[in-house]
Amino acid sequence: MEQEGEIDGETDTLILGIGNVLWADEGFGVRCVETLNARFDFATNVRLMDGGTQGMFLLPWVSSVSRLLIFDAIDFGLAPGELRIMRDDEVPQYMGAKKMSMHQTGFQEVLMSARLLNDRTQQLALIGVQPELLDDYGGSLREVVRQRIPDAIQHACAVLRDWGVGFREREEPLATLDLVGPGELDIVSYELGRPR
């Protein structure tokens, strides 16, 4: 997965995990994009990215693609762990519907700014989960949210197929989730190191 570097102009699809793995269910988006990267190999015009909480710093990447798929934890006011899949014009209204963390307001602004900058028709999809708990610094995903990662991946694959994006399942999943940050943030290492 890439987080930094030059925008090559060849990428037309961005798969973005938004959130902060240090705040419990806030890490859902990042964990989804890590899992997707570990299980699937993508065409060269597809970029997978841990977007963290970078807000407007993501604008150059978001505005340069024709297709954008986002994973995130969103407070929809639903039962914990419930997934919502939204497309195109539905997405911005949900990204700011309930302020759950600083990155969501910033990311709604990123989407709106990208629409102003991008002269192409952009396809947009959001796969969001209802968090159970966010206010747990150092916490990992709650079980009800973690169990939804495979479903989120299935929905993502369906969206990508619908868009005609090239990908295939790896013969063997990557041994590492190909993290951008330190290995200590790998979900297994991170959880084993958390005091009980």
C-alpha cells in the first residue's frame, strides 16, 4: 500500500481506508484496506492507500482519479457493526451527517474540493460500518466491527467489478499486511501488545 510519493497520472482508481487505528473502531477503514491488499492483487492503475486522518492532504490523490472507493467508520445511528454501502451523490451527505471525529469533516471537504478540481466524471462509493466504541485510545476494533471486515471486502469487490476494475485473488495472502507504518501497528502485533 502506498501513502506517500508521486502521483503518477496512471492511477485512475483509488481505494482508501480512512481512520485511526489507535482509537478502537475508528481503525475500521484502515484495517479493511490492509485486508483487501493482503488478499488481492490489483491492476497497475489501482492504488490502495491508508488515508489515516490526513484530511485535505489527500486532495491531490482524491482529485486525480476517476473512481474512488472509501472504507470508514461512520456514526449512522444504527446497531453496532451494521454496514452501509453508498454510491455517488449519497456519499458526501453521510460523511458529515454526524461528526464523529475530526477526519470526517475534513474528508467531506476533500470530496467537495475534488469535485471542483476534477474535470472527469467520478464514480464514488463508501463502505461504512456503525462503530460500537471510539473513545478507547489504544483500543482495537470491537469484535462486532471486526467481524464485518470480510463482508466489507465482499462489497468492495462487487463495487470494483461493477466499475470494471482489474483485480484477482492472491494464491496466498500476503504474510504481512504491507503496512505503511511501523510493524507494531499490524493488527495482530497491536492487539497482542495491548494490556488486558
